[in-house]
Amino acid sequence: MPGAPHWELAPLSMAWEDLNPEQLCEVLKNRSLNGDRSLEVLVEHMDADALVLWGWEPGGNRSTPPLDHPEFMVALRAWADAGGPCR
């Protein structure tokens, strides 16, 4: 199985493919859909969770995010520090 030791299929609540950026923002902040994470905990999760980090080094011919992880974390922290605005 790819990913981290706790890798498993994502729940339906993480079916983000057809969401626009505003909708994705709202889902990420929704504690009933994000593992009951506050913005602060969400930032910590994105910074340290092995499965999240795997996305930047997935191996094989898999694509990676458009930002490297440090750039992503700067943007994520700025968003969270601003209160997680979606508009």
C-alpha cells in the first residue's frame, strides 16, 4: 500500500475533486469533516503527519503538489493566522 503506515482509503468526506477553492476551504475548516481539528491543529497535522508528507514524495510516476512543502506551510500558516478566510 502506498503512503504512511496508517494509509487507507479516504472517507467520502474527503472527496474534494469537484470542489471549488471556497468549498474546499469550508470543508477543511469543518471540524465534523476534518477529524475535529482546529485551525492550529490542522496546521500541525499538515506539517508533520506522515501521510500528508508522503504527498510531496509519493514515488513512482505520481505527481506532486505545485508548491514544495515549506512553501505550502508558509501559505497555510498565513491562512490560519488570518482566521482561515474562504473568500
